Amino acid sequence: MFYDFTVLDNRKRPLPLSSLKGKVVVVVNVATLCGFAPQYYELQQLWNLHRDKGLVILAFPCNQFGNQEPLPAAQVAAQVHAEYGVTFPIMEKVYVNGPHEHPLYTFLKSEQKTQLGFKGIKWNFEKFVIDRNGDVVRRVPTDTPPKAMEPFLLELLEAGEN
């Protein structure tokens, strides 16, 4: 289950995902040198608009696709804050595919395959959406802008409001 994992933030401090129970979570693999890096702007907009309703965004830097994330995670956090105004959590750098992939990504990929039935992450900025119950309810491809997820995220956020 999603809540069984503990991840590290960009300063290597543990974050038990159980602390996010009752939240809607977007997990995304990111890279600062990627052509899709402007998605940071839209992710930040979603965070600004909906974090008070229970939205959490966890961005995991990854250098597996074209070596587009050469920086250590703490430097990634500083750079995307300066360049894109990012204030949502930037986590520790991870592998999302292969023998060294982070166990969270093994879980996410097993819960939501691609539209063609594949498990592997194809590129940076692939997004997973986890509902308030910890279920992985959607996998969003790289080329789908974060803003396009907003109606679905709102449904999930409103479903949990009392």
C-alpha cells in the first residue's frame, strides 16, 4: 500500500507516506534540464490553488532519461525554486526503472500501467495520482500538462471534503 513506504526529502530526512493519509497526492519524476521542465509552473499553480484542500505534490528528481538531472536533490530544490517558484516538496533523487529503482516506483508502476499496458516509466514528468484512501487511481503521461489533471484532482479533493 502507498502508505507503507517511507521516502527521503532532498536533505535525506525521512517522510513516512503514512503521514499523508487523507490527502490527494501527485508523485512525479522530474529533471531540470528536460524540455518538459516548464511543467514545474503548472505543478506549482496546482499546489498554490489546492494544497489547502488536501493536495500534496511530491517531485522526485531522476537522472535516468538523457542525463537531464545531474544535480544533487538539494540543488534541484534551490534551482527550481529560483527558476520556477517551486515550493512543493522536492524529494531525494531516485531511479524509477531498473534494478535500482525505488520501491515506491515499483509499487506505483504495478498499480497503474501505461495505456498500452507497460509498467516502465518512459520519460521525465510522468505523474501518478493517489487518492485520499491511498489508492493509485491514475497514471498521467509526460506529455499531459499538469493543468489538464485539475478537473480529476478536484473530483478527488471534493470527494473527501466534509
